[in-house]
Amino acid sequence: MIEFLLQPWPWYFSGPMIAFVLFLLLWTGKSFGMSSNLRTLCAAMGAGKNLSFFQFDWKAQRWNLVVATGAVLGGFIAANFLSTSTAVAISPATILQLNEMGILDAGQSYMPEKLFGLNAFGSVKSIFLLSLGGFFVGFGARYAGGCTSGHAISGLSNFQLPSLIAVIGFFVGGLIVNHFILPILL
Amino acid sequence: MRTLLYFSIGILFGITMFKSEAASWFRIYEMFQFNAFHMYGIIGSALFCGAIITFLLKKFKVNSVVDGEPIVIPNKESGWKRYLFGGIFFGFGWAISGACPGPMFTVLGAGFLPIVVVIAAATLGTFCYGLLQKRLPH
């Protein structure tokens, strides 16, 4: 069992575990939606003074910030105590492709050093990519009213057509950037 | 007590995101290349189980274990523009940063510090949506 948990989790274990998290949140009277935290953060920092979108009782959403804080600790625990190796065994075709694009640690690490190593802080290009990506994630998630957890998991589990449209949007946007923009930007 | 409950759920979520490798930039890249079944297996099996869970909670009108109130799973507002356009923007960002709003926090805990740039930019993006909300088609 311990041996199994220390390996990268297979999809057929990971998916049901995500559903279990969804269950725990629904069962305790909440919902599974992580991007709402970004709105809560804006409201907590005073964005509600001028913008009605941020005028809500953000303190009622503190439980979700607590979930996100737990997710930080969970990441720390998983990376430091629950992994014999953190290399991600992506497919050989992807490794080859990324190598050609200058991502040389594909298949050997958890995240590309170029974007997520400490040296990224000294690279204008890396900071630009991280900022651009983050901005679109935050803007798009709120525009669409949810992200992967809110739409792809919670919404589709509840057979919501809007969530299906959003998820189609996620993939339309993702495929365009992955295939046509990333090869130029990286 | 409740804080501890949600903190524990968050820890479980964070561990799951890291160990499933859904928090890895490489897995997201590979997913959009259709080079592996892994991410589709995760999302598909999560959905399969999630749909059964959601169905059962609704069918048996289960009450919240915390305060005994009925569990409400609200429907999404109808429409399509905001979902499609917002979704496409989200997809742009997902493909570049390899991070969605949950795994971002996990990646931070795992020690990949440049993710703070992504989190800060995502918060700014959320703020800009609030700024432009009334001018955007919904």
C-alpha cells in the first residue's frame, strides 16, 4: 500500500480520489471550485470598494481559502514525503518534441526548469510567460464562471450544459496555444 | 474545528493533485498533444465517480454532515457566450502556465516558487474581469 502511494498515482486511482474530494466538499455543505478563491482574494484586498463584482460577503468564503491553504501543505507533503521520484514519465513523443523546443528536462523532472526553476525569476521571457498564462487563467476562469474543478468536475458531474460549453472552450483555447503559440513562445 | 476539517480536505486535494501529476506542466502539455491517456483517464474517471456521487446525493436528499442543512447543488446559469469565450481564455492560460487554480497552490507547496508569478497574475486577471464585466458579452 505504502509502496503504491509513493509511486506516481495511476489515473484510475487519481480520478476517483478527485471525486472523493468533491464528495467531501458537497457532503460538508460546500462546493468544489478553486478559482473562486481568486475572487475572494480580490475582495479581501479591497477590490469591492469600486467594483460591484467584488462586493460580497467574502468572509463566508474563508473555508475555501482554507482548502487552498491545505492544498499548499498537501503539495509540500506529497513532494517531500510521499514520492520516491518526482520525475513525470510523459510519453517519448512528447519528450522528443519538448527537447527540440529547448525543454531539456522533459521526462526527468516534475516541472520544466526553464519556467519553474529559481532561475526563472531572472529571465524576462519566463516571467512574461508565467504572467501571461496566469492572467488568462484568472480572467478566463471568472469570465466562464469556473475552472477545471467548478466546470469540468463539479458541473459536468451534475450534467450542466454550460459546463460542457466551458470545457469545450478550455480545450479550444488550450489546443490553439499548445499547437500554434507555444512553439513560438517557448 | 470546521477550519481543521476544510484544511484536511485541502491537504488531501493537494496530495492528490501532486501525486496524480495533474499539477505538472508536462502532463498538461502532453494532454493537449493527445500523446497520452493519463489526463483523460483522470478527468474521465473523476467524472464517472462524480456523476454517481452527485446523483446519489440528490436522489436521497442527503443533508450536510456539518450542520444538517439540505445539500444544494445549484445549476449553472443558462447561456453560452460567457462559457465559450471565458473557457477559451482559460484554455490559453492553462496551456501556457500548465496550471489551473487548484494545482497552483499545490505547486507552490511543492516548492516551485516561480508559481507565485502565476498566482499573482491570475489574481490580477480575476480583478480585470471584475473591471470589464459589464462590457463583456455574457
